[in-house]
Amino acid sequence: MHGVMASTPPDPHPFRPLPSFLLQRYRGWMATTHAENKAWYRRLATEGQRPRAMVIACCDSRVHVTSIFGADQGEFFIHRNIANLVPPYEPDGAQHGTSAAVEYAVTALKVPHLLVMGHSNCGGVKGCHDMCTGHAPELESSSSFVGRWMDILRPGYDRVSDIPDEDARTRALEEQAVLISLDNLLSFPFVREAVDSETLSLHGLWMDIAEGKLNVYVPGQGFAPV
């Protein structure tokens, strides 16, 4: 119609070329690290993976698990999600990414160690704190994926809610994210069986991003520096 501009139809393929900085880094890796270790990469491809541990860590880009432990490719089976949480065992036929990763690591890869690693200044944990204190109503919405995921941590907030200082309370809630995940792991029958048979050990960790300090959970004592 005259005088009315036609609307632009949506792009049916909203995908774009890889950013140049990623291409440059990939090509640099191919020319150096991969070129110098071709036999190792071929071995990984043909023999399959035999990771020494599974690590459940936060999606936070500041948490670099392989760098922290100096791990090579093939050493860690890593699963990352918001606030490094493990949900309870719920065989309800729905889609459970974290539970699927745990099942594969324990029953198929038979990892001997399973680490849950929390960290300081965790945005997901802060979101749970704000939601539980009524300062993040948007997370209470049934349509909030983050909010419903952080419901896993609500019992942890109840345990630390009496801590008067907010920073200390949030730090304690970060530790609760690790402890609740460890408890939930034991609700998986195949995890409990592997732990009881001493073919699998569980470990809880918390890292201070700024200082690089790593704390390990010691039953009966809490988190202690290594």
C-alpha cells in the first residue's frame, strides 16, 4: 500500500560466520599445539576417552577447571551449569542434562573421582540469594529457567539465612551449592552403589577467583584450604 513500508521478513537462517578472533586462535592452535602433538590427538580419537575424574563446575567464564589443575585433553569429563548444581534423582522421563552427564560418567566412563567445584562471586548463587530475599521477583516467574534451576539451592538459603552479613551469607550459600549437590549425587542409585563399593569418591571444592585459593570440603570440619 502506498506510503506504508513493507516489513522485513525474519531471517530464516540467523547464523553468521565464526568471529574472526576465534578463527585466528583456532588457526594458531592448529599450527602449534596440535601440530606438535598429532600422535596424541590421534590416540585420543582412536582409543576413546578414559577421564581420570568428572568435574561439575559453574558456567562462569572465570572458572577454568583445566587450567587450575593443569589438565590435558582427555583427563577430565567436565559438565558445566549455572552455579554447579546437581538436582536430586528424578527418573520422571523428562530431559535432565546434568543427570545424564552424571549417569554417563559413572556408569559408562566409570570415573574414579567426581568433583563439584563452586567459586566466589557466583552470579547464579547471588541470584538465588536475591530471589529468596524477595529482591529478584523476575526469578520467581514460572517461565524463568534460571529461577527454577536455582530452586535446587533454596534449602541451602534456609540454612544460612540467619547470617547477618550479606557478603558472608552469600559466601556460605556458595558453599551450600556444593554441599547440596554432593547430597543430591548420593540420591542417584548408581552413584551411591559406586561410592559404597569404593570405586567412586566424591569431592567438594570452592575456589576464590581473585586469590586463586582452593578450599576442599572435609566432612565434619567444613571447607578448608589445601
